[in-house]
Amino acid sequence: MGNCDAYQKLSEYWLDKFAGQLTDSSLPVDFEQHSSLPYKTKTLGFTVSSDLCNKLNKLSKNLDTLLFSILMAGLKIKLYKTTLNKDITIGTTIHRL
């Protein structure tokens, strides 16, 4: 099976898996955005101390996983603690090695 076929199968699987209505996130907001408004994105910058950065990199190496996976797990934990919603979906771009 070629890479294109594998990608197509994975794409179909995830599109089917996430089909339907999304769960309301119940995230606190400071204003209501009307659905008639165009979708807008924002970037939030933050700084991580070198000590924390070193600890996260060490954890990544010890677990033999990508730092990205650890950060996504941390984000999901934070979102769960904020919303108490166990069904959290985070969309990201595809990383190709």
C-alpha cells in the first residue's frame, strides 16, 4: 500500500470518528462571539523558564516520546480541569518525519 492510500484510510477513519456534533467546551469567555462573525484566530505568547524547559526535555527523552506529545497532554489536563469535560478534541497540523 502506498503512502497516499495509507493517508486516505487514516483521513477517512478520523473524519468518521469525529463526525457529528461537537461537545460544548464550557470554557469561560469574556465575551460572546456571534456565529455570523467571521472566524478569527489569535496567538498567545508565553515564556517557559530554562529549568522547566530542561525538565520537559528530560521527561521527553526518558519516556522516548516527542515533547509535543507531552505538551498536548498537559494542555488536555488543563482543559479538563477547567471544563470537567472528558471528551476533549484538540486539532493540530500533521507532523511528518
